[in-house]
Amino acid sequence: MEKLIYNLDPDEIELALTSWGEPKYRAAQIWKGLYHHLWSTPEQFTTLPLKLRHKLAKEYRFSNLQLEKVLLSSDGLTEKILFRLPDEQAIETVLMHYPLHNRQDRHTACISTQVGCAMGCKFCATGQMGFHRHLSSGEIAEQVVYCARQLAEEGEQLTNVVVMGMGEPFHNYDATLGAIQRLNHPQGLDMGARRFTISTVGLVPAIRRFTKENSQINLAISLHAADDELRSSMLPINDKYPLHQLIDACQEYARKTSRRVTFEWALVRGVNDTPDQAHKLVHLLRGMLAHVNVIPLNPTKKFIGEATTKRRALAFQAILQKNGLPCTIRLRRGIKIQAGCGQLAGAQNT
Ligand code: SAH
Ligand code: SF4
């Protein structure tokens, strides 16, 4: 099978072109076509001679993402996009629109890094499907290019990317970071690293590696519980990397990079939305540059827990805030269109 062109770094494109006897500057033109003009077919590369366009078409695939379905939430603010990959697997990308007064609207893409996930978190639709395969860096990058292209056609710009779709990004570390690096490139999409957020279930060695990168990409940790017993019952990976190891790695990250860590917490009624968990959480994160995002659980087929109530969520938030731990209550978007993590593609892949 031909290679996906989005899998290539600028120097790999240059290498291919020089091996074909083409001048180096053609590589820059191709890069600009892909990531600046957001062209999606070789025919659109009118800056190149026809012969080279044909050669590109023969050697490379220009897309691995075949659009299968788009679901729009009733308020029109969340779009769930289902893509079919060449090997028939399905992944999803979610595009969220945030209208702002007196300012350019914000548009955030939530992208996938794997088909399924090996981490098996009990409450997560992606975890419930098991692991199918890693996405290549090009397949990760192409999701962002797709969203940027769609927005450009509407005269809008993609402002943020959250790596919170299907899969565990730090289990597919090189492809995820490689894709973001390509999207950062100043002669291409030019999206600064601080516009990206990677969310991880807490793979400690990868967090330590990420700390060393000293990048401006934001880091979010899926915590969900403040003691080992409860966390292991919801997130099996906690047996391998228990809380003291995880928090230690986060503290090192915050200290070395001076960046704030976001902790994600899906509130399950009567399970982790209790005052006891809130107090334990305050204790766990004491002294760290941290922020907590709580989200009512998005119910899934194979998990019996229920979403918290508004009153309980507010009480949980109040305990954190009273103790100096910033906490935001987020609303899960797109529940009706199965835009909760992994829900739609999960239904297509099984
Ligand atoms: N694997 C990564 C990123 C993808 S999951 C991670 O776990 O962080 C993105 C976020 O959605 C995580 O915080 C995850 O815990 C959360 N999530 C998964 N299923 C959910 C559900 N049913 N309700 C609420 N949040 C959920
Ligand atoms: Fe994987 Fe994240 Fe879902 Fe856990 S919450 S199963 S790590 S995608």
C-alpha cells in the first residue's frame, strides 16, 4: 500500500524529492500545500509541474480518513465525525464550537490516537471495546487537518486541539508527539504547542519522558479517584502505576516545567462524588500547580454507574475550592449524538 503523505516529516519529503531528482524547494511547496493551503488531492497542487503531481499521486495516499458519518448536536455546537480507515476500522473526531462575544469564536478538535484502547477503564466506551491498533502519526495529524480545512471553508480557524478522543496517547507516544510537531510547523498549519492538550490515564514513564521534552503542550491526567482502592476498581492501570507514583511524576512535571497540570474527574454518583473523595483529592494535590475538571459521567452500556447530580457536583466543587484547589465543572457535550469518548466508533467496530 502507498504511504500516507501526512506520515512524512519535512525532511522526509525533501529526501523523497531529491531521490526523484527534484529540487529541494519543491518539498517546501508540498508542505505548504498540505498544511497551509490544506489541499487534499494531488490535482490541487497547481504550484507543482504536472509530472510531479502525477508522481505524488502514484507514490502517496493523500487521505486515510474516509468520511462515513457526521452527527450534529441539536444546538449545532458539537459535530461528531466518524471516519473509516483503509483497513475498515472506524475512529471518531469531535469538533466543538464555542461562540464568543466580541471575539473570534473558538473551535476545538478532539482527536483519537488509537482504534480502541488497551487500558480498559471500566466506565469508558473506548476501553470497553479493547485495543485494535495504533493510529500512525499521519492518521492523527490528518484528523486535525480535516477539521482545519472544514473550518477554513466556513471562514473560521481551528483554535485548539485536545487529544482526548479514542485511545491512550502516551501508549502511542512517538506517533502522537510526531503529529503535533508537524502541526506546529511555522510553514504549515502553525498551531502553537500551547494550543494542544494531551490527556493521559497516567502512564508514569511516559509522563517523565514528556517532562523532559519541556514542551508547551498542556498535560491533563485522568485521575477520577483519590485512593488506590477506588482508582484501581475504575482504572486497572492504577495497579501498575499507583497513585503515589503518578502524583510524584505530576509533581516533578509541575516543578520542572512550571506548568499547571489539569486533573480530569468523571463524577459517578455515590462512588467518587463524595465529600470523602473531595477531601482526599485536596490532600493528594496539596502544593501542586493543579486544576481539576469535573465532568458528570457519560453513561455507557457496560458500566452500571450513574452520572452525578448537579447538586452533588456543586458540593464536590465547593470542597475543592474552599481548600484552594481550582475546580471547573464541565458539561459533557454531545451525549445525545454519542459523542462521549469512543461511543460511536465503538458501536461501528464491534
Ligand atoms: N486515554 C486518555 C484520553 C482519552 S479519554 C485518558 O484516559 O485520559 C478522554 C477523557 O474522557 C478522559 O479523562 C477519560 O477518563 C474521560 N472519559 C472516558 N469515558 C468517560 C465517560 N463515560 N464519562 C466521562 N468521562 C469519560
Ligand atoms: Fe483508554 Fe482513556 Fe478510555 Fe481509559 S479513559 S480506556 S485510557 S481512552
